[in-house]
Amino acid sequence: MREARLIIGEKERHELHLHYSQTTRRIYVSVDGERQDEVHMPWAGRHETIARFVVGQVERHEVEVKVISGLFSAEVHVIVDGKLVFTL
């Protein structure tokens, strides 16, 4: 199991939490404790999945969680406002 926490925003700050379970092949994405999305990675072959959502009310940010999975591993990229900010 791997986890990461990121702060998004400068004046209006939000916590993005990623929880990756290799056993279940799922990535759970939460913002400020509320689940935004759940990404399931198939077992066979290389697969790419993108979860998109907006964070913030006044200071809005477009967030993408891009998951590239293979048979035994996965790369998770967090993209905020079109810029790569984190890789898990």
C-alpha cells in the first residue's frame, strides 16, 4: 500500500490524498477527506486511466490523476492546471 498527501492551492488550500493498493489494484482519491474518485486497474496489459475533477470554490484548480498500470506496477501522475506536480 502506498499513500501520498498533497496541498493544492495557495490562499484556498485543499488536501489531496491518494491511496494505492497493489492487492486490490485500486487507487482512491480524496480531497479534504471526501472521496472524489476510485480508479480500478485491470490485471492484463498496459492500461491508462484518468480521473478529472475541480478543486476549490474561489481559487479553482483543474486536477487530473493519471494512472498508467502494467501487470505488476502502476505509475500515478498528479497534474494540476496542466502541470505535473507529483508522481507516485
